[in-house]
Amino acid sequence: MPPSTSRPGTDTKWSYEYETLRRENLFRNPPKDHTAYPALKAAISPHIESFNALFGENGTIAQGLLDIGEKVYIDGDDRTGPAGKNIMRIKVKEVFVEKSMLPMSNKFSTRNREIFPAECRERHVTYRGRMSAKFEFRINNGDPKEFVRDLGQIPLMMMVG
């Protein structure tokens, strides 16, 4: 049967009874239209939106990097002035989050270390990715050099639908 919009959505009215068979059926055969649990979708919506606000194109992190700007450091004693001293300028160019990966301690999978949310749920672990930052620095008027530093793990929010 081809997909049709005339099919009614999932009944979202729940009583105070357990309705175990109905819940079991929805768990085993989730509806394609994602209408089984509108209250759950409404409950997690602020989390998804705040995650997207952090990492969006002009999100909070991008705006924070603009606010930080470039920092300047001068070596030596501040009281003698800047003459003849080295000046280092440094800024954070980019913050990025990698896909969730299996830890290096997992020796069973050596080729593809990518892990998906369903597998994380089965393992009872957080679906998280490594967050890193790319820095750029310049000493005196030399060429800019870049380096990347690990900032730790961050939980990833996924929403399909």
C-alpha cells in the first residue's frame, strides 16, 4: 500500500491504566509519523533547540568567539614598555564537534569506530562527541600558525523527524 496522508495518526489519548499491550506494540512498531508521544516531543524540544542554538551557523559559540577576539601577550616586565619585546597574538578560529566514536579501549572494532545513538542506548553510555578548538597564533609579525586542542566530550543531541 503506498504511503497516504489519509491514514489517521496514532491515537495520542492515554488513560491512567497501564495499557501494557498498546505500549509494547508502539515500542516494537513505532509509527512513521512520530505521533505516538507528542508530550515527549514537547518535553525534549527545548534541549534540541538549545543545542542547535549553540552550534548553529551564527550560534552562541560563534558569537562568543567574535566577542573573545584576539588576545595579545607581551613577554618580559610590563613596567619597561613594549620596545624590543616579543608580541604574541592568539585567537580561537573555530570550535567543532566530531561524530561519536567508540573508545580506544574497545578492541573489537578497529576499522569503523563510529557509534550510533541506538548502540549507545544499548550500552548504557552517553552519545557524545569530542569537542575541539582550532587556534591561530602569530609571534611578532611572523606567519600565522595553527594548532588544535581537545576540549573534552560533549553530549550530542539528535532529532530525526
